[in-house]
Amino acid sequence: MSMEELARRVKKAALELAAVGTERKNKALARIAESLKERKEEIIRANRTDIARSEEENLPAPLVKRLKFDEGKIADVVDGIYSLIKLEDPVGKTLLATELDDGLELYKVTCPIGVIGVIFESRPDALVQIATLCLKSGNGVLLKGGSEARETNRILAEIIIGAAAEAGIPANWAALLETRADVNEMLKMDAYIDLIIPRGSNDFVRYIMDNSRIPVLGHADGICHCYVDEDADLDLALKVVVDAKTQYVAVCNATETLLVHEGIAPRFLPRLKKVLDEKKVELVGCSKTRELISVAPATEEDWRTEYLDYKLSVKVVSGLQEAIDHINTYGSGHTDSIITSSKGKAAQFMDYVDSGNVFCNCSTRFSDGFRYGFGAEVGISTGKIHTRGPVGLEGLVIYKYRLIGNGHIVEDYANRTRTFKHRKLNGEFSIEGE
Amino acid sequence: MSMEELARRVKKAALELAAVGTERKNKALARIAESLKERKEEIIRANRTDIARSEEENLPAPLVKRLKFDEGKIADVVDGIYSLIKLEDPVGKTLLATELDDGLELYKVTCPIGVIGVIFESRPDALVQIATLCLKSGNGVLLKGGSEARETNRILAEIIIGAAAEAGIPANWAALLETRADVNEMLKMDAYIDLIIPRGSNDFVRYIMDNSRIPVLGHADGICHCYVDEDADLDLALKVVVDAKTQYVAVCNATETLLVHEGIAPRFLPRLKKVLDEKKVELVGCSKTRELISVAPATEEDWRTEYLDYKLSVKVVSGLQEAIDHINTYGSGHTDSIITSSKGKAAQFMDYVDSGNVFCNCSTRFSDGFRYGFGAEVGISTGKIHTRGPVGLEGLVIYKYRLIGNGHIVEDYANRTRTFKHRKLNGEFSIEGE
């Protein structure tokens, strides 16, 4: 079957899935979780085949590590599905209800987006996570995995699609694109795919963003900053910056650049260096930084680099404005935090920094769907439309306007026989319960 | 100045405008309205120059008509600005507030998108409408008009930018791109422009959508349907269909295709034809339609055509499912209405039709921001992400997550010293008022 035909089928099934109720979707999710547990030996066997082949082909060790999908990982995705079942269905929520005139009722009601295209590199847990998030939010899904994980992806897709079918989910709501199908072909299918979610390295995500007309949900770089203001409590600043840099370095919300007010830098930087030296963090700094602590020089390139490693670039700035300008110039719109005891400066930082997540007196590492209390996370978006920051299920829905009348025509309002009343309604949308 | 330099300046000013309060923005809007009134003679003179030149250059008459910007049009845009002043500021609204843990407060607060690129054909009122909507929503704006309206656009932009500056709006928040600057160059500026709003013909909008990586808000075709169900009240159906087709034909929410249940077609179509004949509406129909009324045959192309004229294509269908399938195949996701007395069928239609606006027992012509009670309208979107249907000011904002702590670090939660509480907060975001 051609990829286009496959996509057409998923789109058709997605239109049916959009109207499936919460109970059936949750039943399907439970069936998927059980099926993953029941067939874990098969999954592990398929994954071993992928790992063995990848090692033979000399795939880099970090990629092989990401590819690994063992009993622990299976238990994690199963736990994730049980949490997802408990979350509120994002579909069918009434966002606005207005009586336009007597008997003419307008409801703005959430609905699925349609078909989500998921493109992921080696990590097979991304397949399970995103497919189940799409199911809960009523979206069809086209799954495109890396060839290095083909056996694992095949068994996972088979389990998910089979279990959902058992629970009465429309056939074809999900499809796995086999390796023969080119990513580039998928990126052109804007007639069938409404949104693409790429999961993988920065370069991979940037390639997807640069090569498709389909909207992309996600982020490439996560160049996060901490700015330590003149008015900061130094103990608090030290604690926050160390956490933001070192708590887990290989993630998008770890801090990559520290900005320090020149008035506090002579007291703060030597203390910080001592702690970061113990944690084996490499520091590079601007010329003013290097007058205060002994570190290698930072280049222009450093301000634009997401290290994802035990490395931090440091710049001494003249004040809040320079910090904001630096972040808006070199940042990636992800997460930036000010450490200050001045509420006015905190407010100014939050108003003027053009990022999805702007923090005060806490670690950039909090920028995460689970920590925000969203339950499940599709990813973190640095886009400026649709959704931004950590994205939960609400990033997978849009809305429809539903208008119910009783023979209402526009001509009556055009010729002033009638006038609009626009009264706020309080009820949820329901046509059958009228 | 290069277009890139201009765009960079607008972006910088937009970051400042994002933090400007409601009062100052409204003051600037009032100043713009007054200034347009004070300088109406200049505007009319500039517009006459454009019209004379366009007539000399043999511009098609409908384009010359759209170009006209006389005293009445000026009064209309001025009225629009006064209405806009009365609307609630879409910026700074708290959408979600959660206490993640003691003293760690998360707020999801609306903010402007950034820089909006507006591209419009001859109609100069679009320049005033969109520029003032951008100002109210705190966005910078790059305005690109057609060369046929260059004198009118120049004076309008000068008035708007000058009046806003008098009220203390950051300089460079808006800029007019002169004709030398190519539309194609603008479409490439994704580093500075966050969203494009095109205003013009379907072909024009489609060209913009097909040639930019920047998200586009709007719609190309408006192929709207009425479906008259077997259970419809025929008098009601007649009234609604006639309004949907004829109340104003040259607009996106006019109905272009009528679908009729085969069980009711023999009674409905002859009656409908009689009324539409009187209104000089040309009918084309499928073979079953032509067995019932004498009309020319409809081709496959007719189902995909937005006539924007006194013309209607008619198809007899076997029932609700065929109607839904037809709409989801040939429609443009704009507005579709079912005429039925069955609540169950109405609910099914609204669930399964994949359009931004799904109606029951009323005219498709209601699909409009003013009729919906939104006050101002940016346009109507047929997109599946960000915003859909008639778009008011809320389509010009996104949000930021603002997190306020007191030295909170992620390590405390990773090592289970602390756990998240995720308590719902009821207050609006305010850091200075704490």
C-alpha cells in the first residue's frame, strides 16, 4: 500500500475516532497496557534483535542505549498509560457558550485535531507514549520510527493497534510507516497530516521543521538561562544555579548560560566556581568573568550552544536590560529564570523575556509537564502559536463552533428585523439532552 | 533600509509593546481614530490618485471598486476602532494557576504572539483593521499592501504610526513595506515574523499558504454546505437555504452546495427551484436532481468550486452518512449546516463533519466574528491548530508560563525530599501585588 493510501485510511478512521466517547477510549488504553505486559517477552526479543543488529552495524553507543527497551522501560510506559487513563478527556469541553439570539445557541467545543504524524529516532518508548496520547485525545496517528528500531516498533505497533481494535476503536486509526517509506514523503502529506511531533535530537527536529509545510509541535534547541541579579540572595542563587546546571545535564531545560549582574559577580562567581569545580562542570566566560575567576574564554558560538553536558557559559552583564537583551538574542524561547529579591525586577524580566517559560527564584529544570501537573506530556514547544511550553493533552485538541438554531437566517439581522443579544450561557454543549 | 533591518526593528519594538498596559494602548487607538478623522481629506486625495492611476492602467473594475476608500469607508474604520477600544484586552489573562508546592506558583498568562505580517490586496480598510487589532493585542506588525493602493496605504500607515507614537507606543511597532519589497521576501522572514494574515482573493491566500514556512491565519476557499435531512421542516429548510445562498453571495460563508436527502428531495427541490429562479440563482445538479427539476448537470469540478455568485450546486444523497462523507471530501472545513428535526442526526452531523463551524437549523451566513459576539474579527481560519472559525483578538495572543519560587530546586523532588502538591490557585497572576 502506498503511504498516501495509508494516510488516507488513517484520516478517514480519525474522523470516526473523533466521536468515540471517553469510556471506550479508556477501555482501549487499558487493553493496550495489559497487552504490553502480556507480550513483554516478544517485545524484549524483538528489541534484542534490533540491538544486536545495531551493534554489528557499529551504531554509536548513545543511540544503542536509547534503543534499549527492556522490562523496566515496558513497566514505565505501562505506568504512563494507567496515568493517562486517569486524566480528563480533553475532547468535548465547552470553552464558550453564547445565546446569540432567542433560540440561537453557539458553543465552542473542543475536538481532536485530526491526524498526528509522529517521527521519532531510536527511542521506542516515544512510540507508545505518543500513540496513546493521540488515542486519548481522539486523533489518528501515523508513526514513523528509525530503521534501527524496526523490529521493536513493529511489535509495539501491532500490540497497540490490535488491543485498540479489541476495545472497538475504529480500525486504521493508527499505522506504522515501515522504513521503506521515506520521512521526506511523510513531510509532504499536508493533505492528510495536521500536525507533526518529532522526537529526537536537535538536528533531527530542526530538519523536520525546515522541511515540511505541516505545523510542527516541539523544539529544537533548549538554550536556557539563569540571570543572577544584583539584589539576589547569594545562597539561594547558588542553590538554584547549581540545580539548573547539574541536576540532569542531558535535557532541554538544563541551564546552558549564566548571566550575572556586575555588582554581585565578584562575590558570586568565586563561590559558584568552587561548587561547580567539585561537580566537574567546565566553565567558559566573557572577559569580565575571566577577571574574576580563572576560566577559558567564551566565544560568540558559546552563547548559541546547547551543551547538554557538564559545561556552562558565563557572562557578566551591566544589569537587567542587558540580561533580557542577551536572552532574547541568543536564547531559544524555552525557559529562563531570574534570581532576585526585587519583585519589580522579577516582573520586568517575566514581561520582557520572550520565552514560553519565565521563572523567578527557581531552577529552569521545573519546565516539564509532569512537574507542572499536566499528567502526560507530548513534548515541550517553543513555537509562538497553538501551544507553548510543556504540552499536555490540550496541545492535541482544537475546537469547533457548534451553532443550533430554529430556522434562523441572517437576512433578519441584516434588515434589522432582529438584533443579536449575545447572552452568556452557562451550560455545557448538549443537543440530545435539550 | 533593507526589509530584514526593518523587520528586526519591528521585532525589537514588539518586545516592548508586549508589556504596554491596556490604558496606553486604548489611548493610542483613540488617537488613531481622531487622526484618521482629522486627516480624512488627505486620505481621500491619496486614494483618488491611486484610483486614477489604476483606471489608467486598466485595472479590472472589481479591483478598482475594492480600492476605493471614501468618507463612508473612513467612518466605518473609525467606528471599528471605537468598538475595539471597548473590547477587553486579550493580554495578561490568567488561564491557569497552580501551586506546584508550598511557595512555588505557576501561572499560565496570555501574551502577544510577537510580530504579525499582514499582506493585503487592494482593500485599504484591511490595513487599518489589522494594524489596530495588532496594537490592541500588543503585537508588532509588518504591513504589505498592493502597489495599486500605494498612496492610500502610505498616508494610512503614516497616520497610524504617528498617532500611536503620540500616545507613547514604542516607535517601530508597525512598518509599511513599500512596493519595492517583494512579498516573497517577506514570506521568508520566519526569523522575525511569527504569523502571517493574508487578506485578499482565494488564489492570493493560497499562494501565501503554499510559499511560506511562517504559519498563516486565514482561509482560501469557503465551500459551505447545507444538508436538508429527511426529517426537515420544509418551510424552515427553504428559508434557511435561500438565506444561506442568496443573502450575500460574494462571501466565504455563503452556501455553495446543497445536499438533499432522497426521501424529501421530490417535495423540496421543486419548491426551492421556484424561489431561487425568482432570485436569479443558477442551479446545477447531480443526475438524481435532474430527474426532479430541470437544471444543468453538475460536474465533479462543481463540488469543489466556491462560486461566490448566484449559483448553487445540488446533490441528492441517500442519507446522513453520504452527506457527511461528501462534506468531508469536497468541503473546505469552513461552515456546514444540517436542517433536520432529529436531534440525534443533528448531533451526529456536528460530531462527524470536520469543519470549524457546524450548524443546525440555521444559515451558514452566521459564521462571522461580529455575529458570534467577538466584537472584532481578524479573519476566519480553516486551520486545525491555534485558532479556527471566526477569529477575534484571542487569535493574536499566546501565553507564557510564569513560575515563581523561593529557591526551589528540582533535586529536592528527584530525591523525594519534597513532593509536588499541585493545588489549584484562584488568583490572577500578580507578582508586585504579593
